[in-house]
Amino acid sequence: MSHIALIIENCLKRTNSFTRFLMVGVVNTLTGLSIMLLLLNVIGLSYWFSTFLGNGSGAVVSYFLNRSFTFQSKVQLKSSAFRFLTVILVCYLLSYSLSRAVADFLVDFQYIRHTLPEDNLAILIGTGFYTLTNYLAQKHFVFKT
């Protein structure tokens, strides 16, 4: 078997929680990001309202998929749901505040200013920050068995 095939096989094993987290993340990110961009660009809601509602929608999908599929957690629903909500809110505020500041800095560059609107850039950067902080907090705090 080739080296690449072994890497792919290892990544897809059910024991690799980060790979499962990323697969679930694709689903909940597409859900949340679609809602964020729709609310911001089509409906015309504010950056904060759009990111909050989109992120909240993705969080609901994330909770149930990560609890059962990613971490296969036996932690009680009541306990894990409270921890999950806390993690989601902290990661949201941290990630989207930081991404807002980074986007504000980046728009000073002429190329970026004309390529992507600042709010959309902030959302995309925030999504990356959010994914990393959320995984670590869920694994070590929410669904730790």
C-alpha cells in the first residue's frame, strides 16, 4: 500500500477524533456560514447579528453530531449541553472579535480592500479561528469522558 493511502486510511479511522471533528465541521460550517452570508449580504443584517445567528445554527448541528459521532461521548446531555454552550459563546466572542481586528488591519492593503468586503473577510477569518478553538475546548472540556 502506498504512503499516501496509509495516510488517508489513518485519517479516516474512527479513532481519529480530529478527522471526525473536521468532517462534522464541514457540515456545521456550511450551515452556519451560509446563514451568516445570507443574513449579511441578502437580508442586510449587521455583522454581529448575522454571525451570531449563523454561528448559533451551526452550533446546534455541531453539538449533536460531535456528541454522538466525533467524541462518542457518554457525558450526560444536561452537563455537556451547558459546557457546550459556554464553549460556543467564548469561542464565538474570541474568534469573531479577533477576526474583526485582523480584517480591519488587512483592509489597509489595497489588493485585499478591492477583492473582498471587510465584513466577509472577517467572517472567513473568524471561521478558521473558531474551528481551532472550538475543537480544543470540546475535546478537553465538553465531551471529555
